[in-house]
Amino acid sequence: MKKSLFIIALLFTVFTFGQNEEFNLIKLDSTWGQEVLRFPARKMDYIGVGDIRFPPKGWRNPAHTFFWSYTYAWSINLNRKITTKELEIDLVKYFNSLNKVNVNDKTDKRKATATITEIKRKKSTTFFEGKVATYDRFATNKRFTLNVKIESNYCKKSKKTVLLFTFSPKEFTHEVWETLNEIELIDGFCEN
């Protein structure tokens, strides 16, 4: 019985994470690290997939330009435009789950907060900017604030929403955003 469960778990892992090409949502070369998440995940009930990309160097190094600077795309079963309030709630859920926060513990100082503002709309695409106050359990074990830009694409024909997030603790005027602002979704992302 244990052997059968192990084989099933191994096959699930290979299928989920071993075939990342199938879930590629972001136009970046192979020097960027990749993780693929299937939704529901991180306490969010969407059905879909997430594509997380980390820069080739520096993500965990507080002295590096690319410290905590990364991108994340979601292709989810949301058959309408996502709202500012939903993005704030989803980012709080994502970072609280990432940091293993006990949301029922009023004394847990790692809890995330998010403030998002709609910047502009262009046909079926809405652009947002904001801040996420969260906790870094990977490098510094301290609270910090991430700046975030979000591109939300409503795909009416395929009845889903595709979002592209870019994060960095650096201000939007910092040179790291020259790279982050160039990141795009793959061609045909509404069909994938």
C-alpha cells in the first residue's frame, strides 16, 4: 500500500512539475528559475495554473539588485474582470500561505496586507499598481514591503482571466524595474 502511494505521488510530481513547458505563461529565457502551481493553491479557490519565475541571480540575497524581485502569472477560471479588492484579498492569501501564517493568531506579526490601485484600462486589459507588506521567511526573517505591478487580461472567448504580476521591494524608479517592466505574457496566452 505504501509503495503504491509513493508511486502515485511520484507520478503526480513528475506530471505537475516535470512538464513545465505545457504551463509556460511568461516570455522569459531558461536562465530564469521556474515553479508551476496548480490552482486551487495558496488558500485561493480558483481553478487554473500559476507560473512563477525567479531571476537568474540574487533573489535571496538582500544586497543584490534582484533581491525578492520576480514575476508570477495566473491563468484562472474567472469569467470576468478581476476587481481591485479581489486582488488585495488574493495577494494577502498568497503571502500569508507562503509564509505559513496562522491567520487566527492575532499576535502573528507576519500577516500580510495589500493596497492595490487601478492605473488604467485598455480594452480587455486593466493595469494596477500597489504595495504588499509581508514577511521574508527565506532570507532575512523580517517584515518588508514589495511594490507590485499587475496586468489583468480578461479572455472573454476562453472565459478566463490571465494575470501578470511583477514584484520588487525596490521603488518603481529603481533600475530593477527596467527589467521587470519588459516581462510579458506569451503570445496566445488566452488560448493556453
